[in-house]
Amino acid sequence: PADIHDSSQARVRSAPAPVTDVAKLCVCDLLVAQCDTNCCCDPDCSADDFSLFTTCSVPVVTGDSQLCSQKAAVYSLDVEANPPERIFKLIDRVNPSIFCIHATNYKEALYLKSPEIPTPENFDQLLDKFGGATFSAEPDSWNLDTDTPNPPDANETSRYEYGVPVQTEDAFLRLPSPVVSSWCSDANPAGFLVNQATKCIRSVSVEKCDSIQALSMLFYINSSILAVPKSSQMVNITVQSIAVQSLNGMRTLLNSSDVLRLPMVLDELCINAVLGVSYHITHTDTGEIIEAAAAFVLGAISKEALSVEQSFEISFTQENAQPVPLSGNPGYVVGLPVRAGFRPQGYPSPAAFLSNKHSQLTILQSTSTQDCLAAQGARAPVLFGYNMISGCKLRITAAMKCQPLAQTLLDVLKGQNFPEYVASFGNSQAQDVLDWVPITQLHISEQMICNTLQSSCQIPVSLGIEVKWTKYGSLVNPQARIVNVTATVTTTTLKQLPSGRERIIPITSSVVFTDISSPAEPGYKAWPTINIKLPFDFFYPFV
Amino acid sequence: SSQLSSLPLQILLYVNGIYYIFYFLATLAMIIYKSQVFSYPDDYLAPDLAVLFLMAILEVPRLYLGFKGNLTEAEAPLGLSLGLTVGSVVLCVYLLLWQTYVLRADVLLNAVLLSAYGLESGLKVTAIAAFIS
């Protein structure tokens, strides 16, 4: 009915009018229909309440103090009287400054504007004006021309850039990942050059497992990837390898990866369900994708399982390049492993260093048993910038022979493949011989007194690696560069124990990063000089 | 022959010229101050600045014609100057009453200028009457 609509309109359109009368404004009146303590302007307070107050929390209520003359309500407590009473005075306050506002012809100068109440009629216009990230004062004249395509998009047609979602025929290359909770969400796009590895849980039911799309290989390889964004050039996703995981976790690599294996129900098990996908995308250095391959891990789901954990991984490699992970470009990034390598035989002929993922600078990793001899070779990579200390306890019995013990301890401290050279920059190439810093090896004996027999056996008890690095490059963006690496092995003599006794000595290894960058020196530009030279024939004809 | 040019008018025109330069710079500085300290949107700032600059543009021929008319004892330039004075008075009243923010300093400056214009107009009328007769 029309009258209800009108009344609702009338109700909606009126906002409460702003209060401007100084005598009626009260900032401390917070409780409705109750007296606020020490609030002298509260209309709910009676004379008895005022006699209990100690001070007035709001002594003056005025308008804008920049006006030349304004009304002010002054509240005070007369404590001399018995009982104390509140005094209320309405006075005219005069601003003595010569720059006080005498008059103003602009309504919103001194008061906040009442906002427009949205109604069904003006909602669209208000949304245009205030709905964006910034409010436009003139929304009509500054609208983008909707006929021409958006200018920012024009740049991205030619190539992929870092972080841009990899596009496929229908949408984006999906990398299911946990969002908020651990359940898989299929809406996560894979970003170009963003290497990711995610694990998430998917709910399954064995009866319907052949109809669940996310468990079948087809779901992950059926849409082809666009080579460049918004183009028609397609790159098919090939199946690189298929590994089948049995119920007890053992994986076997299948010989033929051509056959597409789809999930099916067999003997109360769902076989050929996808448990993991690993994408490998090859790209050119101009941001074009040329190859895409996926390696699958298929497994079986038993009837009782209500959910299965899937793991997904994507990695990008440039064509014709060895994927050596960089630890910084060019300076080391804190937290990335220090790259190390070996000098191949035949030096000093300039040959490349051998450095791959397995030749890293590592230190001993402390285990829960803390027994050096049972360490099982657990090692932790040395991360740039992170000082680490680790150790274990060595139990020496009388029966132990010194020389093999010393060799074992050296292996425990240094590891199997202790490198000889460390990369100076995070992106040092193996062929640049000068970018690699040799590791200086020092041996220190704990007992410096020379009266002990040198022939008594020394066992290493600690390894300290000190990495000296400096800031290199510009002052605003300094790059970390390793200058010097020293590995110090401290040895001590092994005293012969009486039989039956045993001793426990601690073995430690540590890595310390020291910043040896010299402080920046201010450099001044050369003062301009006046370059005056007399012409060569100035003293003609005398010279 | 007695001199018909009015000496008080000449003095007043000269002082008016100097005062106007001070007035223009002071008012411009105060508008800049107001735009920084108060909320002064562009569509309120533009008319105020326009009026100030228009008044400055009017002032130059007004004073020149006043000088010329008084010194050459010609009534035509003096009459024209009187006409331009009317325009300047209107703009001065705008700056006194209808500006977006009228500060106390604005009131003082404009009041002084308005009284100078009034006195000038009176003296110009007297001078024209003297020249005609």
C-alpha cells in the first residue's frame, strides 16, 4: 500500500538533527536517565547529587574556539557552600586573536555534514560516489572510458610475470590448498614462478570415489595451459610419472606412464585415487610457458577412511638451465642455505666448481638421544645469518681406542662431504672461480702447554665455523657477501681411563656469522673548481 | 590662476595606492592561511580568489585615471575613475560580507579600504564640480 511506503520513506530520510545549543550539550552524560558522577552538565542529576560531587569533569562546553565570539556554558562546583552546589553560567567568550573567524558563509565550515541517508532512489548514486577505494569529488567527469579496454591489461598480454596466475583454457591452473581450515579448496590459482608445496585434506567416500573429480588424474591434466596470458597457444600437461602407493605407504614407480588410470572401486577399496600431484613447468626467460608435466602419486583408500590427505607441489624451471636454488640475488638472503662446493681435480686450470643441492655447508644436528656415536648422520644446513650451536655427548669407556675415535668424531663434526669452498654471493655461478671463497681450516689444541707428549692422541671436541660477511654495493640496498670462512677444530688429549670407568665429554659445533662491513664513509662531491687558463698566445709577441 | 586640482585627493590617491598593495598581499596571504587551516573546498575558494584578483585589476586603471584627471584638471578621467570606484566598492563589500571565511583581520582591512573609497569618492565629486564650473 502506498501510504506505508511513504511513511517508511519519511522515517528513513530523517536523521537526528545535530545539537548545537551549548547549554544542552553534555559530553559526560553517558548513562541514560541516570546521574553520571562528577558530570555537572548532566540533566538527570538533582541538587542532592551535585552536593556529592568533588569536581566537574567537564568544566566548559563551547563551540569552535576559533570563532571571534561564541557562547560558552561554564559549570563549576561551589565547595564553600554547605551543601556544595553546582553553578551554571552561560557567558560570551571573546577570542582575542586577530585571525579569529568573524563570520562564515560556508555551512559545513564548523560542523560535520550530516551524511545523506541512503534510500532506494539515491542508493546507486551514493554507491558510485562512495563505493570505490577513494571518494571522487566529481564522479561523472572522471569515469574511465568503458569502450576502450583497460590500459593496465594491455601490458600483460605479452608474457607472464612473477605472481600472475597461470591461465588455462577455462580458468586458472589450480593448486588445491588449505584455506582457513585444512580442507582442500580448489580455487587457489598457481602463480607464475611461485614454487609452492601444499597439503590439504579432502573428504571422500569409497562408494562414490569414481565420481569425485578431485581424486581422478583427469581433473589435474585435462585443461591445457595457455603459453602466454590471453593467447590461443596451448601447452598440454603431460604425465611425467606415476607412482603407486600401497596401503602401508610403500611407493612403486610405474614403468609406463601413458595409460590414464582412473579411480575405481575394487574389493571395498578405491584404487587409483590421486594422493599427490607435482607439477613441473618449464618456461623461457621471456615469461612464456613451453612445457608442463605432472607427476602423480596414486593410492588406495580403504572403506573406513572418511578423508584423505593430498599433497600438491609446483615448481618452475627455466629452459636449458640447471635448477640450482639460489640463496639470494646477488647478496645472501637471511635464512637461505649457504652454498658450498668442491674444487675439481686439476686446479689451477680454470674449471668450474662442483656445486649441487647435496654439497651444502652443514653442521651436526642435535638429536634427542644426544649420543654422538649414535648420531646417524643427522645434519642441518647452515642458513645464512643464523648463528647455530649444536652438540652431542660422547661417552668414553676405557676400551675405546683413540685413533679411530678421533676419526669418527671428525666425521661426526664435519660430516661426510665437508666442502672446500663457499659461494661469495647467493647467486655465484659455478663457473666463476673468483666468486668462491676457500674455507680455511684451523686446528687448535686445547692444551697449549708443550710439556705434554705430542704423541699422545688428540681427539676433536669442537668445531667452530666463523663466517665473516660484509655489506656490498649501494648504501640503500646493501647485499651480503661472504668474505671469509674459517673452520676451527679444537682438539684435546684423551687421558687414559682406568678400566671400568667411563667419562662423558660434550662435543659442540657452532656457526657464527660476523658482520665485518666497514662503516660507510661519507663521500663528498668534488668542489667545483674554476678552471682559468690564459690562452697560449697571451704574451704575444714577447713569447 | 588658482589651482583646481585637489591636494587632499592627490594625497589620498597616493596613500590608497600604497595601502592597496599591502591589502592585496595581506588578503592573499590570509586566503592561503585559511585554505590550510580550515576546510576550504575548491568551489568556494575560486570565487574568493577571483574577486580579489579582479579588484587588483580594477585598481590600477582606477588610480591612474584618478591621478591623471586630478593633475590635468580634466573631469572625464576623474568621472571614469569614480565609476571604477563603484565597482571596487562592490567587490570590497563582497570580501567584507560574503567571503567564505571572514576573519577579524579581514573586517579591519576591508573597513579601512571601504572608508578610503568613500572619502575618495567624495573628494572626486568635489573636484569634478570644481573642474566643471
